[in-house]
Amino acid sequence: MKKIYFLAGALLAMNSLKAQFITVDFEDLILPAVDTFYNGSDLEGQFSSKNVVFGNYYEETAWGYYWNGFSYSNMTDNTTAGFGNQYSSFAGQGATNSENYALFYPSDTIIFPGIGAQFGNVAITNTTYAGISMRDGDMFAKQFGSPNGPDGQPDGTNGEDYFFVTLYGWNQNLELVDSLEIYLADYRFADNSNDYILEQWTTFDLSNLNGSKYMTFKFTSSDVGDFGINTPQYFALDNLEYSELVNNLSDEKLITQVYPNPATEYVVLNGQAGELSLTDMNGRVMNKTHHSGYSKLSVSDYPAGVYFIRLTTDSASQTQKIIIQ
């Protein structure tokens, strides 16, 4: 799924590159005890590990709470089925037998420092909730390999099921660098013995996303119902290798203030004069206007989700993530 190539070689010629990869293993994040997790209940809206920012959203509701984006965990339960066990990796631990790892559900953004990053590998596996749901089926989602949907009726797949997440890399100007499909389950092989659901940590090469500052995600599944994907839209992530690309020409801070964030009706931006744009996670420009130092953008008509505000001057640009509720 290669769309628009970002010329990483030219970028490296213009910028300095750190000699070695930094491994984001989440061991620098503190959890209170074994079998606990962080899900954003402090309302920070994000957390950082090794200078990489992982987006998060948390909201109290009448029935409990809602979260999406990234969390981190040291949960070890890889046998209990169901939504109540949504914070465990199917491997029962982190990659390379570590304690901590990250979880993703079902949308948000990773932001890399500098003007972007070069990448090595990343370790990916299913969560226990998603893995057991695909393996055994449940009241909402089908058993992978079965010709029937969760309602027991033929679903047209003939058991040739699949579940994958697409990683999208975006440069600092919110232009698509490239994309990468990572299969979390695949039951389409002629020899059924090759069918699989990821149960252990598996290493994937991210180098085709070199030059990305932002990384977003989209799930695809063969199990789709009236309200979208039935498969639990989670995966676990660990040992993300990156090296920061640094712009030696400008350290200029263009945006001084963005509020409120999250927003419901409007967003106010203070900063240097330039061109202001509001973009959704798919790179679609929702609003574009001249910014004279103070702007107030109406966002009440936009769907809830993650967006990016970018301010561009003659010499530089800066992007900031916002959430619209």
C-alpha cells in the first residue's frame, strides 16, 4: 500500500541523524504493582517513553469510563476471555520477557521528536481479548476459520478470515510517507495448517516509514457487521526502534498556545503569523486560513476524533495534535 514516497535519502542529506536506534520498551514508565495498567485516567491525554509521545483519550461515563489510543500495562493474564481483560498481551508479558508494553485501541497517534524519525523494528502481538475472540468466537465476533458469523449464519467468507492493522507514516507537513500492513491473524492459506493468530511477540521492519513524524493506525477485518468491525480492535506493541531526525536550520517555536484541548465548539490558537490548517488523521484538510497571531476555529461540525493543527510561516512549520469531542 505504498502511496506517496518521502525521499528519506534527501532528508538525511539535509539533517543530522543519531548514530544508534533508541528502543522504546516502556520500562521507563512506572506502574504501581504487577498486573496493573495505565489507561489515561489522569486526563493527561498522552504519555511519553524515550521522548516519543503516545496519544490517549479518557472520559468518565454513566456506565464507567471510555478510553482510546494508547495505554501501557504489565498484565500477565493470557487465558481469560472477554472485554474485562482488555489490557493483557496474548503473550502474557512484554517482548523479550520484559514487564511493560503498550496497548492500542482503536485510534490515535504516535508523535516522534525532531522533524521525524528513521526506524528499525517493532514487536507486535495480539491482546488476549482480541486473540481469544478470534480463536473461539464470542457473542459479538465470529470464530476465525468458521464459515459462519457470530449469529451462526453463513457470512460469505468461507472461513477465509483475516485481521490486520495498517500503520501510516506522515512527515512533519502531514504528507503521507508510506504505509505498512501488519497481519494479526490470517486464515486464507490453501494449507489450513498455515493459518495463524499472533500469540507471541513478532518483529516487523518499519524502515519503509523512514522520515515519519506521526504514525496513525487503521484496522481491517473480514468480520464486519452492521456497525463496523466485530473483531476487537486492539493490538500490543513493544520495543519500537527509532532514531531522531533533527532539523539543524530552525528551532523556532511557532505555536505558543492551543486551547481548549479536547475541544467541542471551537479551538483558539496563539502564535506567529502564517498559514493555519486543520487536518484529520487521514490527511484531509478540514479548514485552511491565514493566521495573524490569534485565530478561533469553529470545530462543532466536525466528527469526534484526533486532528492536527499546523501553522506554517515562510521559514518553518509546527504541528500540534488536538482532540475534538
